[in-house]
Amino acid sequence: GDSVTQMEGPVTLSEEAFLTINCTYTATGYPSLFWYVQYPGEGLQLLLKATKADDKGSNKGFEATYRKETTSFHLEKGSVQVSDSAVYFCALNLNFGNEKLTFGTGTRLTIIP
Amino acid sequence: SAVISQKPSRDICQRGTSLTIQCQVDSQVTMMFWYRQQPGQSLTLIATANQGSEATYESGFVIDKFPISRPNLTFSTLTVSNMSPEDSSIYLCSTHQGGGGDTQYFGPGTRLTVL
């Protein structure tokens, strides 16, 4: 079946460090890919998305590129801040008229000053 | 974008009772989704609710345990029936706007604790 595999956490980094959170997927079709973020005590928010191969989603300094050849959508940020501490979820949507999302297990990120 | 509210935001319930969670969207939407996030886990889709039709449940979830109503294009309810401690989770509703690949918007969630 369709699935998303995410880098296991928790991840702890120092402020201004480079961040990569790996995400790979298995899908029967041609999915759209998403990163969602859940800040402490808050609901789930869309961080960025990409809908076709080689698209790059970006937001708040985060980037992820849709790599069809490696079925990956890794999240990166060049210099993290304490305010980036959150749980990050990679997800896919198969666009078959039912827009349900399949989520990865989530990666808890903690940034220390 | 869609703004989604949920009631209650949290509740503590006794084993064997039922709780109905309400989800309100600030615009008319076709599809609404209910997810469960168990402690320390990812989100799992419970069911998809379209207005005017029966909800479609994912594998492992049944209507008797999680009855869903969708009376109009802006509102849905999820009931967690005959609760046990294993039902302690955050329950989230969501919707999307537009066709394939568009953003899904999530409510703030309902944190349920079953004693």
C-alpha cells in the first residue's frame, strides 16, 4: 500500500545548524507531497508542498524538492532557530478524487540556543 | 483558506461512555476528514465524510464505534462510542479546498483522555 517513511527522531540541533529530515514514499500513483508542522500546543499546519517531479516547495526558510527518481521529499533548512522546535510530518496525497493524506510517523525537532 | 474550529478542545471521560466532537468550517466544503493521533504517533485517517452520503471508513475503523454525521456543507460530528483508555488520542478534523494536491486545513484538535 501507499506509505511514507520518515527519519526517526527525536532530533536535537544547536541554533544556526543545518537541518535535514529525510522522507521517502511508496505510492501506486503520482502523489502530491507535503510537509506539515505541529508546534507545541498547536494544531497541524501546512509548511510546504510540491505537486510534481522536480518541484521545490519552500516556506519560512525550509525547502523540499520532489525527487521522483529516488521517491524522496527531504526537508532542509540552512540555519535553524529555537522557534523551529516542533514535530514535522511528511505526507502524501494520491489525487484520486479522495484527498486523504497518508502521514509519516513524525519527527520531533528540538533546537537548543 | 479554510478556518476550522472544534468542540470540545479537550475532555476527560469515563470508560464506557460516548463523546461527540463537533467540527465547524467557515466555508462550504465537499469533503471533511476525521483523523486520530494517538500519543506519540502519527495521524491516522478514520473516515471521509461527504455531505449527503454515508461516511467512508478506513480499515480498522467501524461505524458502530465512530459514527459520523455530515448534515450540511460546513459541519460534521464524530462520536467516539463506548470508550476505553485505548481511545485516548487527539481527534482532528480537516478539509481541503480545490482539486488534487491542494492544501488540507486542520482543526486544532480535540484531546480526549479516557479513564
